[in-house]
Amino acid sequence: MTLVRRALDDFRANPFAHGAILMLPLIQFGLNYFVSVEAVLCIAIIYFTRLKIQALPTAVTVIAVSLSLLWASVFLPDAPMLPRELRLGVDLMLLFWLIAGSARHDVTRFNGNWALIMLLGLALLTFAQAIGGHKGISLYMPKKLYVNQDDGMLADAWVKQARDHGYDFSIRPTGFYSEPSYLGGVSLLLNFICLHTLEGRRRMVASVVAIAICAAAQTFYGAIANVAIAAAYHHRRIDKMFVITVAILALSLLALPLFAAEPGRIEKILSGQDVSTGLRVTQPFELLGYVLAHEPFGIPQTIAKDYFEHRNLIVRFEDVPFHNGALNLIFSYGWPGFIVLFLLLLATGSPICALFMVLLMCQNGASLDFDKLFMLTFAVQIARGSKAAHLARQQLAGVMRHGARVRSPSLSA
């Protein structure tokens, strides 16, 4: 009863933040994009944030979007989908205003143990899916729950196809989500929150659990991102953190054969033949130079695929180099996209928040969708609130120590 009472007290202290943590497993569920859990969370974070409209980022966004659409209309054969392109532009401006704004909920009363418990729950489900998958037991979420339920890449869709054709399946764990990389992104978010709200051993447990989740799901980008954010947070104790990080990576790599749905995945990544790595890293960088040289104001996202296919730069049904959200800003807006990305990172207010933004945006290509607006804003608000609370405690301790030194001479006299 004590734990339940404490949980209720936490929820009453900050219902939005604790409720958001509870809704994270459901973030990809919904009837469609606009009637979904991610839309609800996005509306909630907007409501609980004092938006700060900044002139320079807003002007740069308007100019970048306008130049991209004008360039496409004049020089490119395909016409972009104007409503979607304008929505993405509005989302980009909204992200600036949210990041620059301040929280209307009491961040200092958020209990980071909720994020740690959610991480542990995700770990249990991930390991269960990994073990069950090897024994022909499907523990994946039904595809009808997802917004993108018609996507043939969903784990449940793969299981159904395998059973319909009578062959065994071995699919990487996805947790509550549509793909392993999204599981890695959520683990990164929870790890980032735990780093800023927990102390001592619990903070280290959170990082280890987040990396273990990514290792079991074989999402190597997720594992690297979690290691990077933990190392950046502990940079003042980098020697100790370096040893721990290397040990975690070594254990993760040794554990992979126990969970591997693709036993040769490491070899594929190291040889540059892994599809997931290619879509997020190799192919985007290979095409970036071409875009900047030939389309200085970028290619609108709604025609980018056709643009690359017509020029034989990608192979239909094989290459989709748009799974890196940070680089998608450069693809969409060309050279002005660098300014947009720089201003976004600057708006976070701290190097570690900027690093988190880059890592989360690179998790998939939808850097301006509702879920990313919520995740990025929520994480930055928690980090800022925790830092402010820590500085306040330090100042209070300094004042108390100074008062003690002032009183001590009179007492001795």
C-alpha cells in the first residue's frame, strides 16, 4: 500500500509528466496519424508549455521552406504535395517555439524512478520476445493497434506471413513498437531522463538496461546512442565511464548470439552490407553531396523518392535513404537546412540536450512528426528542470555554509 500511495502522490504532484511516461508504450497506437496517442501527447506538451516565438528561427524556417518549394516548382519535374510540405514547415516552427519555451508543469516534482521502472518493463518484454521468437511463440503487438497497420514491415505482419506460408520465423524484438529502432529511440529517451533525475547506482542501472534492450533487439544505432549520451553526461568522470562503457559493449556483443534473429548481423554492419545501417548512415551521406551540388535549396520530402529513382541514384523497393531525420532537414532544405539544424541545436541550451536531439532525430526519418515533437520537448524540459533544481540546491548549500562561517566567530567569542 505504501508503494501505491507514493505512486499516487507522485502522479498528483505532476500528472502530466508521470502520465506521459505511462503512455509511452502506446505512442504508436491509434486509428490514424491525427487520431492517435502521439497526437494526444503532442497536444498535451503544447498545452503544458509556454511557447516562446523567436523571430530569427521563424524567419529562417519560412525562408527555407519557401525556397525549397519554389525551387521544386521551377526546376523539378514533379510537383510536391503542398499540404504535407506546409504541415512539416509548421511542425518545424512549432518545434522551435516548444524547445525555446518553458514548462508549465512542475518538472522538479517529477520522479525519475517512473522512467526507470518503464525501462525495466521494456527490458522484460524485449527479452521475452527474443526468447519466444526462437521457440515459435509470437509476443508482438497486434498490427491493428498501430497507426501504420498496413505496413508490411511490422513484426506481427511478418509472423502472420510466416505462418501462412508454413515456415519458421525469427524476428528481432520490438517491445511495444513497430520496429527495433523505435524501441531503441524510446530507450534513449528514458535513459536520458534517468540520467538527469536519478542518482548513483540507479542512474547506472538505467544506462545498462537501456543498452541491454538495444543489444537484445539488435538495434546497434540504439546501443551506440545510449552509450554516447551516458558518456556525454559523465564526461567529468570519463575514465571510469570509459571502462564501464567498454565492459557493457563487450557484454552486449557477447550476448548477441543468444538473441540473434540475424546471426551474421555484425559482419553485415562491419562490411557495409546491413540494410538498416545503410538506410540511416551510408546511403544518406552518399546522396547528400549530390543534393547540395545540384539542388542547393533541397528537395521536398514528398517528391524526394521519385527524384532519386528517376536519376538512378537509388533502387526501387530496396533503397529508401530517408531514415535519418537530421539529414532529412538537409535533403529537404539544402544549404539553408544547415542553418535550420544549427538553430535547433542552439535552442536546446546545452551541449548534452543538443546531442540528444541529434541522436533521437537520427533514429528514423520522421523528425517532425507528433511523436518527435513530444519526445524532444519533454526530454529537454526534464533536463532543464533537473539542472535548475540542482543549481538551486547548490546555492542553498552555499548560503548555509556561509551563514555557518559568519556565526562561528561570535559563538567562539
